[in-house]
Amino acid sequence: MAAFEANFDGLVGPTHNYAGLSYGNVASTGNQNAVASPRQAARQGLAKMKALHDAGFKQGVLAPHERPSVASLRLLGFTGTDAQVIAKAAKEAPAILAACSSASTMWTANAATVSPSADTQDGRVHFTPANLNNKFHRSIEHPTTGRILKAMFGDERHFAHHPALPAQMHFGDEGAANHTRFCAEYDQPGVEFFVFGQAAFDARYPKPARFPARQTLEASQAIARLHGLSDARVVYAQQDPDTIDLGVFHNDVISVGNRNVLFHHERAFLNQPAVLAELDRKLAAVGGRFVAVEVPEAEVSVEEAVKSYLFNSQLLSKADGKLIIVVPEESRNTPRVWQYLEKLQQSGGPIDEVRVFDLKQSMQNGGGPACLRLRVVLNEAELAAINPAVMMNDSLFETLNQWVDKHYRDQLSAADLADPQLLNECRSALDELTQILRLGSVYPFQLG
Ligand code: SUG
């Protein structure tokens, strides 16, 4: 049965703002207190989804969450009506209110790890929402993410949902941002590649010195067990800790893969030749020919990769077997990176087309094209079993743009987060969105 890679992009929520919440993500801390445009952010994301849908790719939408998270503020001791909870937090702990107001669920590469049915023991597609334990503002995402995923992939004959891993640094899990799947054809068994930043239970593995390593080896291993993956078709690799200290806070800031191709920086992994050899060997065992396109430090430095988000790109398979690379405008604006991309297209290698998108609103928080999407490989039967209302088409694009214009502010600053009206705006927007995307009751205010 034919299978496809579908991309589910995060719809940017109404509270998109720049609060500098992610230490180790240099764009996030560097843009703290800049004024954001939630409306523009959502429109930029929708434009990418529509363009890729128009180019023939399967494209879906993942809904944003209710923010500020009043439930989280209550857990931290703020009491009264919802408006009072927000007012007290704004006065006594504005940084906590900002964390509870982040629209960070837009970066759906961190929503979950997904294993296609061709790889799993029970022949179902497996989902584990990421606990995102390293950052408080992200650690509150997984319960709602889990409910939304179930509302999209509800058929238990095809889809298996696990709870997030234990919420503890030993099992820090950042989802698909540190996970890639290689295969010969999407419907055939593939090799799942897990990249971690540190080992929590084994002191022999090095650690970065400055910035946190968010993903642990033990979290990746737990996901592989839960999803019923075979050891023969799993590869673990450690990210080079020195690159984490340069701002590579997820593996998808230094490498990206699709089908049989890995596009990566020279300094992406520790013991890189051995990692590539294992991928080559394990992919060959399932009938695939592994191709690594390595970008040398001499041509693009790690700093340039972080600034341009060259590797936070999407590789999309065309009918002729070649790949399109989808990069953000920042890659075009970084001279040596653009030179590299021009050369890459002419190189005769697997990547022969570049597409550029303006995602500046998300980029200023460290979220490029790859951060904004969750990949799910689905065969025809599975595709037919998902909630069809979440799939992009001309009419959904139109509806969602109108919905954004109706509900979203054009500007949002740190001071605006104290406005209790923002919560009401978010709730009425989400009430309408649940109808549009037929999600049922997935948000705390709907659950009571
Ligand atoms: O977790 N930024 C996100 C960006 C996530 C990017 N995802 C991938 N690379 N897959 C993060 O650091 C910043 C929010 C703020 O500062 O307001 C933030 O959460």
C-alpha cells in the first residue's frame, strides 16, 4: 500500500510573543521584549502550509493551545477568578505569567515523536507527546497536545497513543526535533535515528558546558521501547556538545533527513563517521541506499548554521525522486549559506530545488520551517482514518485566514500579557477553531 509523509504544522496561537524564555536558544533570548505580531505570525505559517499543499504535499494543521494557562498558574498558588489569577501573576510574578502565556505549541516538531506503522511491532502508528521537561513554558504542553493528537488520529485500529515520559530531567524528551526516519520507500520498514544531547544515567558521555542538553539518551531509548521498534532498525547518536554551546539546542538545527538522505553539518554528531556508517549499514539491511550530504565547517560555520537555520529546513520528496529544500528567508540573507545553497542545487546530488519562506515571526523565537511541522508517515488506509477536517485545502486556508483576522491582535508586547482580555480572546478563538477542525473538547476551559 502506498504511503506518504504528511506534515502537520502548528497554527500559531493568539498570544505569540517574545519573552526570552528559552536559555540556549539564542534567537529567543536575543529577541526578548521585542514586539510580536501574532496575526502576521499565524499568516506566515498558513502561507507555508498552503504553498506546500499546492505543491502536492500532504499538509495538515495542529491547533494551538489555550494561553495563558490559568490551570498552570493555579497550580503555582494564584487564586480567585481567572481574571484575578492573571492580575496577581502579572503583579507578583510577570516572568511566570509570560511562561504561561507562550504560544510555543506552534513548534510541533516538539509536539511528539511519531513512528510509522511499518516500523512498529503492532503495525500501528505510535505517538508519544514530548514532556519538554527542560523549559517550564514548554513542559505544560503535553496533556493538551496528547488530546489534540487523539482528536486527529483517533482510530485505535491504526493509531496508538502513549502518555509523555516521566516529567524529570533524566527523561527530558523534545520529540521529533531529535528524531529522523530513513527508509527506501515510505511504506517499507525504516531506520529510526534518535539524537540525544546527554546521557542522564551514564557519566561517560560528555555534556555541554554552557547551555542545557534537552534530550537524554534514556528518553530516546524509552520511546523506542514504547513504540515497539526493532534494535536492528534503530540508531542512537550524540549531538556534539560543543555545538549545543553554540546554540544548537535541538538536532534539527544542525541536520535534517528524509527518505534515504541526511543533510547535515560536519560537526553535527560525536563520532560522526561511525554514526554515518551505522546508518548506512542498517538502511542497507532494509533495502535502502544511504546518502549523506555533509556541509563542511569551512563553507558554513556552526554559527552561520544557527543564524541562517539552514538545517532547520524541510526536505520534501518530489515525484522524480529528487528533494526540495524548504528554507527560511534568513538562509537567503546569510551570504555564505546562500552561496552554498546555489551550489547545492547544481551539484547533481539528491537536493536540486530550494524554496524560501518568510517565517520571521517564528524565527525570532528560534523556530524555522522544520520546527513548525510534525511529520507523520501514513499509508492510504491510515490517511483515510484521520480526522479530515485538519487537512489543508483551499477552503480551510481561506477559513483559517479569516479566523486569524477576526481573533488575533496585530501587535503583542510583554506588557500586554497582563491584560485579562487576552484570555477571553484566546478562548473565543479556540471555541470557533474546535468547530472548524472538529476537535471536540480538548482545551482545559472546555473540559471544565
Ligand atoms: O523550545 N522557542 C522554542 C523554539 C523551538 C524550536 N523547535 C525546534 N528546533 N524543533 C524552544 O526553544 C521561545 C519562546 C519565547 O522565548 O517567548 C521558545 O520557546
